[in-house]
Amino acid sequence: MKKPITPAAHGIIDYLFAAALMVGPKLFKLTGLARTLSYGFGSGVTAYGAMTDHLVGMQRKSSSNGMHH
């Protein structure tokens, strides 16, 4: 089955999503729990993306296609 996006595109989308989560609190003047959760999830998405096995991943610890090396 053909995938709707390439693994590289998926990795880039992950990083863009993480950036949105990290910029959101300042942009929308979030405070308290909303701010903390946004930063926390943004950090988590960044870390997970960096460890994923795709072209833009840094560590390649987790496979983006469900298959491990």
C-alpha cells in the first residue's frame, strides 16, 4: 500500500508540530498548566522525532514504519 507521505516529510511535519507547541504559549499568551503541557509535549515530540528512524531523525532509535533494525 502506498503511503500518503514519505518518511522524510513525516519527520519534517513532526518537527514543525513540535515548534508550534513550543511557540504556542508565547504566541497565545498561555499560562499555568496549558503553558507547561505545551512545552512538555513540544519537548516530547522533539525528542521522539530525533530518535525516529527517518531521514531527519538524529539517533534512529525508533522505527517510523514499525520495523526495528
